[in-house]
Amino acid sequence: MTGFGRALMAQDGREITVELKSVNHRYLDIAFRMPRHIAFLEDPLRQVLAEELKRGHVDVYVFYRNNRADARQVNVDYSLLAAYLKAAQEAAERFDLKNDMGLYAALRLPDVLDVIAAEEDQAAVCALGAQVCAQACAELKSMRAAEGARLCKDLMARCQTVADIGAQIALRAPLVTEEYRQKLQERISAMLSGAEVDPARLAMEAAIFADKANIDEELVRLKSHVAQMEALLQSDAPAGRKLDFIVQEMNREFNTIGSKANDGQIVNLVIAGKAEIEKIREQVQNIE
């Protein structure tokens, strides 16, 4: 599901900002963007996200600033500085010039000063990062929940459509056997030029057809699948993968009904049902 979350927190001279951007994905796929010197923060943040999210491709952007007094240290290359000063003195003597090299000018010479970042307190940074990530994740989930409510409403309506199609098939199914029996009797009568048809044999043929074309089990399972899907949609627990499976089973039931029914009207209803299920399948990919 799509969403965005952002949080910033400053503590003890450290400032961390976490931004989360989520798009649809079958599984939980997390990609990090952060400065290399705090790469150790990836695992704690991944744990936070894995606990809160179950599906979606999530881009994680981490911005870090260390404003502490001990965040940097300055080193002086005294050997190099001594070489510079010696060269300056020799040049002054050789060309009879005044040696006006001062401290400020000396320290600005190339490579004399080396400013390096102090080693980070990993425990402190990880603790702060986890808090910030949790806040950003809460905002992301809030946005996804709003989208989920809209999706739930749409999917519930589509479930009702599938249930209605199943009910129409259930009403039509008993008539198929009787129509087959009548058509069979008419064909046999035409072939026998009006001769009397054996009722027992006709009943047996109709019974065989009815057994082959019986779709009661498929209709019962289809109804059960719809009920399960509605229950999952109304649940607060993550249901995306379960919904994926139920959609597959609903599609399987319609395929079986279409192959067994041997009736044009039922086949048209099956086509309508499969079209609705395909729309459900696309929407289910957006659900955690």
C-alpha cells in the first residue's frame, strides 16, 4: 500500500530525520538511503519496520547531524608544518626577504590540518534512530489505514457482486438438468419418428447428466470463500497474503463451474464472476 511518513528528533546534540515512502509490493521489501558513517543504523531500523509492516516496498531515507562539541577533532601534522616553516626560513635567507610566516598562515598550508569526524556512539544513535523510525512508521501506517478503508469498501462491494453471481448460478443450475432432459427427449423422439421413448432410460440419462453437471459443492465453497474474504477485510490483522490465496480459490471454483455446467447462461455468469475476481485480485495487491 502507498503511504508516506516523516519524523525528526533531536537528543543530546544528535539530530535524526527518517522519511518513509511505501508503494505496493507482494512482500516487505526495504531499501535504505543513509550516510555511510551511520550504516550500522540499518539493522535496528529494519527490525522496527519488520515489526510494524508486513507488505510493501519501503524506501527509507535517513538524515543525520551531529552537533556535539566532540563531534569532530582537529589534528595538526607537525612534521609537515615543520618542513613548511624550515622551507620558508631558508627561502627568506636565500633571497634576503623578511620571514613573515604567522601561525594563521602556517595552519592554512595544504594538509597541515586534518579535520575528522569522531567515532559515533553507536548505541546512542541506534536508540534515537529506532524512536524516530517508529514515529515515521506510525504516520505511514495512518496514511495507509485511510487508503485501506477506501479499499475495504470497494472490495466489500465486489465480494457482494461475486456472491450475487453465485446466487444467480445456484438458481439457474436446477433448471439445466430439466432442460437437458426435455431436449434429449425431443431429439430421441425426432430420431425415432414419434415412437414412444422409454421413460426409465430417459430418466437414467438425465440423472447421469445431472451428476456430471452438479456444481453444488463449488457453489458452497464459493460462498464460503466470499464469507472468509469479508471477515478478513473487517479484521485488523494483516491479511494480504491470505486474501491472495482466497482469490485464487474463488477463481478455481468459477473455472470448475464453467467446465461442468454445460449451459450458456451459467457460462456467461462465470465470465462475469471471473472478471470481478480479477478486479479483486488487483486491489488485493494493495493490502497489507
